[in-house]
Amino acid sequence: MTGSESESASDDVNSVFAVADLHKSFPGVDALKRVYFHCRVGEIHGLVGENGAGKSTLMRILAGVIQPDSGTIRIKGRRVTLTGPRQAHDLGIAMVYQDTRLVDDLDVAQNIWLEREPGSFFFIDRRAMEQRSRALLQRLGLEIDLRRTIIELSTAERQIVEIARALTVDPAVLILDEPTSSLDPTEVERLGAILRALKNEGTGIVFISHRLPEVLGLADRITVMKDGEVVETVVNRGITEDYLVRRMVGRQLSLAFPPKQSKARTIGLEISNFSWSGRFRSVAFKVSKGEIVGLGGIQGNGQREIARALYGLLPASGEIKLNGSRIALHSPGEAIRAGIVYVPADRRAESLFAQHSIRQNVAAPHLASWSRLGVLIRSAERNAVAETINRFQVRTPSIDQPVGLLSGGNQQKVVIGRWVLGRPQLYIFEEPTQGVDVATKLELYRVIRKLADEGAMVIVISSDLLELIGLSDRILVVAHGSIVDEVAAAEATEERIIGSAVSSSVRYERERAAKPRTEEVEWNQNDDWPEERNLPKNTPSAEGVPDRSRPPLLGRARLTWRRYGSVTLLLALILIVSAFTSQQSPYFLTPRNLGNIFIQIVPLALVSIGQMMVILLGGIDLSVGPSMSLTTALASYLVTDNQNQLWGTAVCIGAGLLVGGINSFLILGLKIPDLISTLSTYSLVFGLALIVRPSPGGSVSESFSDFVTIRLAWVPVASLVVLAFVVLGEYWLVRSRAGVRLYATGSRPEAAFVAGIPIRRVRCLAYLFSGLMAALAGLVIAARIGSGDPQAGTQFTLSSIAAVVVGGTSVFGGRGTMIGTLLGAALLVLLQDVLNQLHVTAYYQYIWTGALLLVAVALYSINEFRRR
């Protein structure tokens, strides 16, 4: 053994960064204890250790995501205090996270340059951004349509996009946390070449991975961590995997896979003619009881889709027989009842309730079995969960600890333990050891093999071919959505599996090229792009299979439809309703009626635009209606002929901003949920409006009313101003840095934060803006009615939410348009007028508003299901 080092980080003058005596604790655990660590200029420094060793905590401190309790950090010899990711970026520190920190609802180019967009101070140069993004991705060996949203990409593609984003910082320090966990061997080789090139350019690289062969193949030095402490730093000369494992776990550990049994087995699962939407077709295979079957090949060829269809997540066709009986799997519930369970690769998104306890996560599917007459027997639940936690050796101080605080390996044990309680017949594992340390990986291998030995059927999907070969009894090679080879465990090699997949790809391309174009492409409305449907999502990984990026014109058209498709349908609905009403009522299209409709749209549009900014961030503002009422009450005293109208108007606007500020303080300062906070201010402001003006009365200056309601011919000027404001606002949302900040924060706050976006400031400004727009809407109401009314804005709370949702804004945040919100407000006002024209009682207006809101949310949910 060679190269053991003992020098402290601070003593190394060539360090691009160094930390000394670093300490960080979380409730119940010391994550870092007196850590010394440094990385040199032009060095790849491997960082290894078990899950929970403190590797990610240390690197997140360097990335500015969390702050240490004590210790010093030096960047290029200068002592710094990192207060946030933006400061870390400015110092040249970039981090690629294991669970990618990308924004699902933004496109590829926007994610790559998030918070570092080229352009002026306010606006983004989209063309330059796309050119630079394309150059970065080509450098990484990936060609992709830059206008695709992140949610449409494969896991490997997302990983490469995040690496590209890290390179935009021109990093002096590049930190990669499990960067190869979702990459196939070809992509790993490409990444290695990129890292070596960056190293030669002088970049200091920290490479965190549980794949020890990759660490040994890349790193110049390797640091081992255990239990929050640095065990040893060694020069990578003559270092072996066994040595690193011993230092990581503190004991000798065999790297062998569990032994396989060769006894005769009974067939338990039979699948034939299994197909779904062009992603896989005519799939047929059998799985015996006690057998582990691997789905191998190049990633993105349909393995994942086959697994998800078997769990009822995708509507596949074909025949499935379990123990000789044909079954239908239309939902995960049906699959679970049939004895089929699925452990997906994305634990946090699809397997765990991160904010809930370990007990709640394990018990969730089994509550009925521990209940009597609908009442849960808590002791039975706790005993069963505790037994499971002990069986799988989950490291936790309590079963009531939030599962999100566990390491990746322990989280995976919780997921597996949950399903083992139900004793299913078929387990489907997708990337079962992704992001877990060597010791935990071996534990999981033994768990999976034991499940098979006990008679269960197991299907495993893994991008780690050595893992797939060592764990499986039989491997089915999948290419282009079909099974192209079957390999017994004794005959399985990496060359055999990759060779089968690649030769199939080349053969497929030749056959495809020989077909006329009309036969080649079968369009399916669920497909993203016809030519890509049967190709791997990340085709550069397959030799001989060229990547096909979507043509720019189609990409732009698709982007426009994605953003404005619902707006177009809403506009069509408005025109249809208008045409129908004009046939029923001759008064509908008169200038007088149209003018009244337009002026009624103004206050609803204003307050809805403010509401939209809050909902765009995943929040809600219930106080807008009372704020409007308070504004009208104040205006009846302050905006009169006897008062300074400018001063009075300023006070009214200030009142709206004050309400927005109070909401911000309650939500961001006191961390009270927005629903509770704004419901509280709803009551407070409504009561204040009644105190200021107990009943309708007072008078607003006629000159002010005339100014607000002035018309150009029959068209209210205020409506033209609102229209211009919406058009400019829409351009601002699409093209400005602030607009991208809004969408990013609403779609995925944690991703926005690590990109350097000040998410608290963004949310604060949104609530202030909502208060401002409510005040402006209240002033328009005051000008129209000419007096103060403490209940004038009551109906606008629900109406503003309805207008925003009907206009296409996601109630979960991250998607929405100002134009859609304006049209949503217009539709609500139009329907009220239509009901009046048709002599329908006003009470039905509330029914129509509620029905519209319900339909809009239902359509959104359906679209979201298809999208995902």
C-alpha cells in the first residue's frame, strides 16, 4: 500500500480549496466532525465512504447550500464565508447533484443557464443562450432539442444537462456527487474524458462515487470518510478496491455476489405480446418462482417502460398470466392486489413520503391489516415496522424520524421493507443500488437474493452491467423496445450484452433506412416526436445510432403550443359563447354592452394577475378580496374632491402593499402555510374594512371616476391599458431573468435555490405585487361605483383564483401565462353577462364559476397525468 498522506489541507499551497476543522450537526447526529480536506489545482480527487459518512454534507457546505457550525473554508488561499449557492458560483464552485437539481417545467437551455443567462441586465438573449447550450452539450457528446422540458428527458440526459450547467460557471472547483449513477458504460467513458480535459485545464474536481472502479480509474488522490470524519487520504498508486472497502466500513468485506441456486423452478409469470405506445412491442418472456431475471442492454430502450407497465403505471396491451391465471393490470392498486410490487429508481419522487416518518412510510400500504372496525391498532403497526427496520438494519435513532433525513441506502431499505411486509409474489427493482455505498449495496444484494430463495419472482433493471450479471439468474437484452437476446447467468458478459444491443441497433437502423418514409413513421399523439419513438432516449450511447434532434421550426412550434395551447382553446371558447349569445340576444353586441363587459373585466383582470404571480409560485392569496374592499373604503375618505387625490391614491396603494407585506412576513418569516396566513389576513382586513366603512357610503371624486372610466369611442381606456400591460407582462415573463426566476421557483424551489435564485425574495415580491394589484383593482371598483363599500371585493377572491386556473396556470406552480389569466377573467365576466342576457338568475353565476374552476382543474390533472 502506498501514498498515505497526513498533511493538513491548509498547508497545501496548491489547493484550489481547503477546509479545516469543519463541524456540522443536525438534530440527533454529528454529520461532520473536525474535517480537514483539500483539492489541488488540476486534480481529480476521489471522495468515498458509506452512506451517511458525511461526503454530501461536506460538499454542500462548499456549494453554499448549507452552512457549517464551525471551521474555516479557503478558496485559492483566501478565507471565505459561503452564505449561499450564488456566492459559491461567483467564486467558481459548481456542484452536480446525485438527485439532479433541474427545473422540470423549464426547457433544456433555460436549465443550463439558469440564473446565468446571457443578455442584458433585464432580458435574456435566447439565441446566444441556445448557441452556447448547444456547444456545451456537444462537448459532452449529447445532441438534444434545447426546447424540450426537463420532465421529457431520461435520467441520463438530465445528468448530462446538469453537468453542462455546472460548466457554465467556468468552474475552478467542480464537485460531482454520484455523476455516473444513471449513465451507461459508454457515457461513463465520455464523462471520464471530459473530466480529464477539465483537469488538464487546471480545474480541481471532487469525484464522489460508490462505484470504486470508476474512482480508481479517474482519481489522482482518494479521501475516505466514515461517520463524519476523514479516515485517510491516499495517493492513487497501487490502491485496490478491497483496501478502500476496508477503510470505508472498518472491517474486511467480501465483494462477492450471493450464491445462486440451480434447483428446478416452476414458472410463475408469463407475458406475451406485451406492447405500449411504440415504446415497447411484442414483448414476451417468462419468470420462474425463485428466479431473478435482469432486463439489460443500453439504457432508454424500453426496460423501464416494461417494468412500469407491469406495475399498472402504463396502459399496455397484451397478456399477463400469474400462476397460470390471466390478470389485468390497469393501476398500481390492481398490481399490488395481484402480488406485484415495483421499486422505482427515483426514491424521493416515487417511493417515499419524504416529510413523513419511517413508520408512516413503511406502514402506508398495510394499514387495513392493522385496523379493527376502521380504527388503527397502533401497537401492531409499531411492532411490525420496528421488526422490519431491525430486519433490514436501517440506521435510525427512531422509527418516527422523517425518512427524508436518512441516507440513500437506508431509504432504499425502508422502501424494500415496506413491500416485504405484504409478501408479494413478484418484485420489480429499477436501479436497486443506485446511489448507495458498497456495504449497503452488498446488503441489498443479499436481501434480493433471499427474496428469490424464499420463492418470490424478481425482475431487476440496472445500468451497472456487472451488478446485473452478478445478481441475475438470466438476462434479457432489450433493444428498441424488443427482447433481442436471452443470456444465461453462466454465459453473461458485458461484451455479450452490449454486443447484442448494439448489433440490434445497427440492424434496426438499416431496416429503418430502407423503408419509405410513409412506412417509417407512425405518428401517435402520445409520442414526443415520430422519429424518436423507438429509439433510446439518449442515442449517443449506442454506437452506430445517430442522435436526432427535433428540427428547430418544429421545436419552436411545439414550444409555442405547449405554452399557449390552453390559451388558444380558451379564446375559441370565448368566441363560441359570444357567437351563441349574439344569436339569442340582439343587445349583446351593442357598444353599450360591450363597453360594460370590458370595464368589468378590468378589476378582475388586475386582481387575477396579482393572484397569478402567487399561484405561479405554488401559493395562494385569499386576502385579495378584502384588500379590494378596504381600498374602496379608504378611497371614499381620501380620494374625494376635498382631498389631495394623488396622496389619497398613494395611501390606498400603500394599504394593499402593507397587506402583501404582512402576508410575506407570516409565510416567510413565521413559516405559516400560505393558506392559513392569507385566510387570517382575509378576516383581519375584512374586519378593518368594516371598521373604516361599516356600510356603503361616502363619495369618490367625480374627476377621479371620470379619469378611470374614460372611453375611447365605446372602448374603456382602462381596458386598453390592461391589455397593453398584459402583453408587456407576457413578454417580460418569457424573456426576462425575473420571469425565469418565477417559473423556476414555482416549479422546483430547491433547484432554483441551488442555482443561486433568492427564492425568499422572489416569493416576498410576489405577495407584495398581489397586494398592489388588489389595491389597483379596488380603486377601479371605487371609481365605477363612486363610493366606498366594505363588501365590494368579497366575490373577487374566488373569481381571481378561478380566472387564474381557468387561464391555464398550474395550481402546483411553475406554469402559467398572463394572457391566459386575462382570458380567464374575460370568460368569467362574459358568462355573467351571458346569464343576464338570457335572463338566468344571478345565483347561477356562482355555480358557473365553481363549475368552470372544477373543469379547469380536472383538465389540468388529466393533462398532467398524460404528460408524466
